[in-house]
Amino acid sequence: MYRRIRDLREDSDLTQMQMAQALNCSQQVYSNYELGQRDIPTDILIKMAKFHDVSVDYLIGLTDNRKINK
């Protein structure tokens, strides 16, 4: 999961600081999310999914499909 969120950020050419600002947290907290040193709260996972236009299931590794199946 942590690699996936880093890859999404890098694919969008964003810095950790830019992602942290989008998620309303500090760069250090966001860095800890990417490194797996801090659990990601559900509300932050939802914000990340919406930001990157992917499903939460994709973020947490339950599926390899990026989009929500409707």
C-alpha cells in the first residue's frame, strides 16, 4: 500500500509537501504514511483516493483496478 501511494504521488509529479498540503497535514506526517511508519486514517485514505481519482480498495491493495466499478 505504501509503495502505491508514493507511486501515485510521483506519477502526478508532486512533492511530499504538495501532497501534505492537499491532505491538510504536515510533510513529516505524509512522509510517515509513505514509509509505513504511521497508520493512515480512513478520512485521509478517502482524500487520497479522491485526489488521485482511484478507489480506496486500490490504495490499500485489495484490487489492481484503479477505478471504482460501477
